Amino acid sequence: MNRYKVRAVIELIRQRGHLPMDDFGNLLSPDEIMDRLALKDVLTPGECLAVRWELVAIMEAQQAIDHIKANMS
């Protein structure tokens, strides 16, 4: 597994400023993000698993931040 490639993919996704969303403004699932970006075409199965875990962690952090922001106002 190429950890550098995994980091580069995650950084590219994070540079957008937000995770991809559906037409209704809901975050896509990690698998939907990976499908939309066709990551399985360029990553090994182990790298796909590592990216998926990173996406789950990013999503959980984003949901926590959104919750905190909603309760601060």
C-alpha cells in the first residue's frame, strides 16, 4: 500500500473545502464519494480501505463541527 498516494487523495478531497454532497445538500457516503471519484480505478484494495477510513473520520469531524456551530448561535 502506498501511504503517500492515500494522503495525496485525501488532501485533494479536503482542498475542495467540503466533502461532496448530493442534490439535496446531504453528505455522500464514503462509498459514494469513492465511486463518484472512480478511486477504485487508481487505488489498490488496501488503499481504498485506507481512504474509506479517512473519509469516515473526516465526515465524523465535520458532523461534530456542524453540531457545535449550530449550538453556538
